[in-house]
Amino acid sequence: MLCLAGAGQAQHRIGYVDTEYILSKLPEYQAAQQRLDQMVRDWQAELDRRRQEIDRMFEEYQARELLYTPEERRRRREEIARAEEALDRLRQQYFGPEGELFRQQETLLRPIQERVLEAIEAVARDQGYDYVLDKAAAPVLLYAPPEHDLSDRVLAELNVNVDSRN
């Protein structure tokens, strides 16, 4: 009898959520993501414009290289190299590991993600789940029955009305 009681206590209740699905249903996340996407498009357009300027400088240099004095050739090559370096610095400023994109993601998305995590924790506690996995995280979940999907309950906790999954 004691062995059976011990085996019953060792079982854990496991549920899962799909954070991509949850976030896609949050209007504030969609708005923040659209804002980020627009920033990325603007930054990329600026980088593309500068790249075109550098390409134009290089083409002009190649077309006139024989007409330049050795000093003028050196000066033009240095000018092109400086422009390339400036472009690389700007790319890092926007898209590098500590760049503006990272900072904007932290500012715009982190509060929303934290709210979702708090809602997941609340649903897990209220529903008696010991563990909650994220279906959206690639290697984590290979199979799960739909009755253990807590995503819609998390959306309800976030006051998002969802009739059914699309």
C-alpha cells in the first residue's frame, strides 16, 4: 500500500504552451513587432543607400584609375576603405549584439514577454501543473496531446478572447 502511494506522489503534471501563438494574439506585441520591423526596414534602407554610394565610388575609381596620379589613387582607395569601415560600424551599431535592434527589442518586447511568463506561471499554479514546456522552442517538445495545451488559458489570463486556433 505504501509503495502505491509513493508511486502516485512521484507523478508530475506537465502542460505546454505555444508562445508564438500566444504572442501572435496580443495586439500590443503585434504593434511592437511592426514598429521593430519598420525600424529594421529604415536601417536596412540606409545601409543599402550607403552601400550603393560606396559601389559608385569604387566604379568611378576603376573607370578613372589610369588618369589618377599615384597619390590620387592612394587617396581614393583610402577614401573607399574609410567609407567601407563606416558602413561596417553603422551595421554593427544597428544590428550588432549590443546594437540598436537589440536595445529596441529589450525595450519594446521584454515587458510583453514578461507579462506572458507571469500569466503562464499563474495558469500553471491555478491548474496544478508542475512543469510547463514551450512548444515554440524547437527541440523541446516532440509530442503533446492537445488537452495539455495551456495556451488558450494563458490568453484568457491575459484577457485576450480567442474563439479557436487559426
